[in-house]
Amino acid sequence: MSKHVIHVRLNGEEQEVEVPAKRLLAGMLRDDLHLTGTKRGCETGICGACTVHLDSRPVKSCLMLAIQADGCSLTTIEGLNGGTSELHPIQQAFLEHGGLQCGFCTPGIIMTTSAFLSRNPDPTEDEVRAALSGNLCRCTGYSGIVNSIMAAARAMRASEPAVERPGR
Amino acid sequence: MRDFELLRPESAAEASQMLHRHGEESRLLAGGTALLLALRQRLLSPPYVVYLGGVRGLDKISFVEGEGLRIGALTRIADVADHPLVRKHCPMLASMAGQVANPQVRSMATLGGNLCYGDPASDPPTCLIALGASVQVTGTGGDRVIALEDFFTDYYETALAPADIVTEIRVPAFANDASGLYSRFVKTRAEHRPLVGVAIVVRHEGAACRWRRRAVGASTPIPGRLPRAETFLRGKEVSAAVLEEMADIAADEARPVSDFRGTEEFRRDMIRVVVRRLAADVFGIETH
């Protein structure tokens, strides 16, 4: 089995990791680097609990080899708020609006949300639901999650200088 | 997942040589969203995986006047959806790409990988067949172009030879009097694979239809055109009643499969509904 040395910028820090060819990104994050905020759920690309950012885009870390992240920048739930112990506005909104019950799907949903809101800071509820099409929650029935995301979007818009969105 | 040797070619030609050398013992890895599932479930256990991540220049999109879009095979589906040239010259393709699977898969999956995998329940093949697209292929036998209509041969089977690599997808430019749309049916938003996919491209002649190309996929082993429904509309004044009759012909003509996701009868009904609604949208006609 071939071994490969990969270089990633993980949560803002340069890392060099040696991985066997078949190591999944989710496995490297959790088992090699002990970043266990990223969850392994269905492990078949459906549930999205393993969602992380690869070069600022949401990806399922159980559906890709660690080697595919070579030379890329990675953000996990641990690095969402620049590694500070403060809650990110999305995490705060999930707390306040009942966006979680058991919490297992939450890191993945929050990572999906943060990538989505950075592209679409003023979404409709329908756009939020479409953005969540790659994440499953088996507790909440999604209303709490959608409410949390709408609240997070409002909070983040309020704290950022207003940017006009064309056509809205 | 079984162990494998990961090979990292730096060009499509080098990758093709690796496939040639290892034959059936090797598989290509592009975005990985499909292959990784097959590897993890041990549907495939190739001793060699040829990873295309180090091949540069195959993720570019350009538009050639009078010819059309050229999309590098390693272009991510999300980039097909977002790219200004695709949105401008082929909004039907951009909108289809924005519906594939889910955001996380679109970030990784490549357009070339999607086509080469030959998954019958997928969106891009149907849409690209209706658009008259073709793929540029490089292999040990040299370069050639395959029309997408001839590309899919059966469930997960394509016309590619073992050492062939798709390098580019070519989508002909729309004529000024042409328009087209893609639509699909999924039972819930969390279902990522369409039960039915329909694409329609037409050229208008006043209220009549001069020329049309339609394709149905996801219900059938391979996506294909519907010649009877295509000829039915030619030269006709289009109305809601005409479109309804055409949708009946399409549903009758298609050969959907029965499986755990839907029976043949259900799929036929959904083909009828999607074709009727989509055609009404293409022609701007109100229907019930």
C-alpha cells in the first residue's frame, strides 16, 4: 500500500501529514489529527455529518481521500471561529433557536451553513432548505434548524457592513 | 475499502498509459464522490487507482464563437453551475448543474467523472444529450470525439475503451431562435438521484416548432431521445392540448425500468407529467 505525505492548511495552520493512500479525509481529521468535531455518520455520502470546508467550499470528508486535500486549505468545526473559544454567530443562533437536539448532525450542518451564508448572506427559507439538501437531521424535523439559520443570517448581516444584493 | 496503490499522473496522456498498463486492475479517480462509494462498499476493489488531481488544465471553461462551450472534464459541477460563460451561453446547463445531488457533492464531483461513471440516475447525461453535446477523448489509439448520444451503452457502461480518458465536454452554441430547459422529478429534496430527468431543446418558428431534441433519463438504463415525440411536434402550432398529446406519446415511447425507487408505471406517469410541464415552460404556455 502506498504512503503519501500531504500538505494542508488546516484551520489556519500549515500541517504535514503522512497518510496511506486509502485514508479518507474524515479518518485523517478524526483518527490522525484528533479533530473529532467532524462526525462520521452514514459514511455513504448521504447524511453530511462529516462536512468540512475545502478551499472554502463544503465537502463530505467521508467521500474523499485525504490525498485529495493535498495543497488545499481545510476548515473544520474546530476552526470555524478562527480557533477562539467564542461561539460563532451560527453556533449562537443554533443555541438560541433550538437548532439541535442530540447534536450529532450539528457540526456538519453548521459547516454547510457557513459556506452557504458566505455566498448568500440574505437567503429565503426555501434557499436555506435547498442548501441543506445534503445534510440529514433525525431529531428536529428541520424547523428549528431553518429558523436558526435565518436568525444567524440576520445576526451576521447586522454585524457586517451592509452589502446590497443585486435583484433583492 | 481494500488497499490500493495510488498513482499520480501529471497529464492525461500519462494517465492513459497507466490505465493501459494496469487494465482492469485500475480505476480513474477524479472528484471521487462516486468512485469512493463503490470502493467503500467493495463493489470495486482495484489494486491501482489513477488519481487525476495532479493533471493541470482540464478544469477550464471557454466559449468559442460559432462553435459553443468547451468544458474541461475535471471542471467541478459547482463551477459549471456558477460559471458566467455557462450561465450566459447555456443557462439550461447551468441550472441543471445547480440541481445535481447536493452542495457538498457539487463541490467535489467533476462533469467528466459524472459522464464516465455512467450512473443511470443522474442529471447531466440527459441534459447534455438534448443539447447535442460530445466528449473529446484521448487514449492509446489517439484522440477522438464521441457524440454523447452514442456514449452511454448500458447501466454504468460507456463507449470508452479501457485506456480512454475524457478530456473535454463540448456543447454546441444555441441558435438565436432556440431555447431549452431541463427538469426532473425527485420524491423529496433529500433524494439526490432523480427518478425522471427530462431535457427539451427546441427551435421556434413563430408559434410553431421547427426543430426539437428531447431526452429522457434517470428512469431508463441509459438516457435517450424520444424520436416519436420529437417528430410529433414538428411544424405544429403549439397549444396546451398538443403538448398534452405529445407528453402521452413520450410516456408511451419511453422504456422505464421498475426498481425499489419506482415502478415502471409510476415512472411512466412521472415522465408524462414532467414532459408536459417542461414543454409548457419551454413554449411559455399555461397548462393545468
